[in-house]
Amino acid sequence: MTGDTIIAKLKQKFRASTDRDLANRIGVTIQGIQVWKNRQTINERQLSELVYKATKAGELNLQARAIRPVVEFFPIKKAPSKQGAGSVLFATEGNRYFQGLRSELELSSGVYIFFDSRGRAIYTGKARHQSLWKEMNLAYNRPRGQIQKIKRVKHPRRNQEYRTSEEKSRQITDNSVPLVELAAYFSAYKVADGMIAELEAMLVRSFANDLLNQRMEQFRKERARTAEGRTRRPRHRNARDNEAITPHAGSKSAKVLEMIGRAEGATLAEIMKFTGWKAPSVYVFLSKERKKQNLKITSTRTEVGDRVYQIER
């Protein structure tokens, strides 16, 4: 096998469109790529050195991208949801900053923290199988039962005459309250998929006496067994698994990736028109593909307000 063949195979495996992109991914210089292309024969030492460099580059890339802030201590601006069933963290109409933030939260998974009006952490959670935006709003409105309580007085809400304390005694009692009544700020972080549960467990366990989380999260036993050298047997992948990882050429999913892979990218409207999907379905699809294929999908807005998605090379 020649060096040129190996470089071509690596480009295909890493989905690298250029030599420079491949060089960054496997930890060699662009000049090194050219040296490999010119090699007519490859010996074991050269191949093992390339594998070692690629492994180290992958480790450094993971460390650099493992945890990235989306937003920190963002002031909550409670607004009614469009369905009228609850509240959302903030409305986006007429504000490009809010629209961009929501779009990034819809494309990201990771962990989040809610804070009270004094900036103290009161609840933390994770979003792994759905977007940060969706999970955070669910937690924001979720009833907390007897776990989340404050002492306060119940006052009448109907139209009636005010009565003094001598006329009517009102007791201070425990009342259950959702986060929607307590949270004033939130922070959200994009986290590598394999670290989301571990990071949430660390936060909950570190601040067990401060947070209102009901469940004491545990570190996964699989991670401990792997550290001791007893790894689990990998599950055999079938044809459906392979289809989920790499969309078939000509499929709707592959076409969408092709559209956002163009130099000009693709607008949300173009993707919705081609696929027939609604906007939330597009957000979920892009979020999943970003994680499965390790793609860097950027989201920008044009001067006329169109949302544009693009794969950054």
C-alpha cells in the first residue's frame, strides 16, 4: 500500500475535505501529508508512528472541546410558551442575540445550572438525548412536589375586601414552588457526550447541601471497570446501526448534510422546504449529526434575518 492510498483512506474516514483539514485532525503538518503522499512503500514503524500521532491529536482535540460554555449567568426573562402550557426562559421575537442563543442551545447537549436572584446555584441537570433548550425549559416548569419548598403566606387571588391581621390571621406555611418561581439566572455548557452524565454527577455530589436536586447522581460503574482494565465487549453493529452513523448517499439526511456543507451553507427555510420537516425537527437532526459525526455546525443570521447553517471546515 502506498502513502497516497493511506492519505486518501484517512480523508474518507475523518471526512476531511482538504489536506490541511486532515493534517489538523491527525496531528501532522501539511508538509508531512505531502511526504506521506510521495512514499511508495510504508513500513511498520512509519505506520505505527502515524497511528500514535493521530491518537495524541484526538486526545488533545477532546480536551479542547470536552466542555465549552454556551452562556453563563444569563438573566432569565420569563415569557409564555407558544402552546400556552407553561413558560420559556426567554422570548426571541425581535432580538437577534436571543435568537442566536436559542439556536445554539437547540443544537447543543450538555449540562446546565439554575441560580437564584443572589447568584447561588439551586439546581443542575443534564441534556443528553435532547437539546439543552428543550431540557432546560422542561426542568424550569417541572413540578417539584415536596422537594422544592419555601415558607410563605397564601393570599387570596379573587376580588375581595382586604382584611387586617386582627380580622383574618394568615399563617406562614411550607409551599411547593417550581424553578419558574425561584430561578433568576442560568448557565449552559456544551459537553462531550461521554462526559455529560459524569459531569452532572460531579456537580450534584459536590454541592449536595446547596442544590435542590432530588436524586443523588452516581458515577457510572462502566467507567470504573474500564479504568481497572475490564472493558465491556463492544456490541456488534448491524446494518441499521451503520445507517444511523453514516446516512446513505442520496437519502434525505445525506442531502441535508450536503446542503450545509456548501460554501454558502443552507438556510433553515431551504432545509424545511426540501425535507418537509418543521423547525424543531431540523434542530434535532443537526444536533444528532453534530454529535454522531463530530461535525462543527455553525449557525449565523443574514442581514434579512434568515438563519443559515454551515459545516465549518
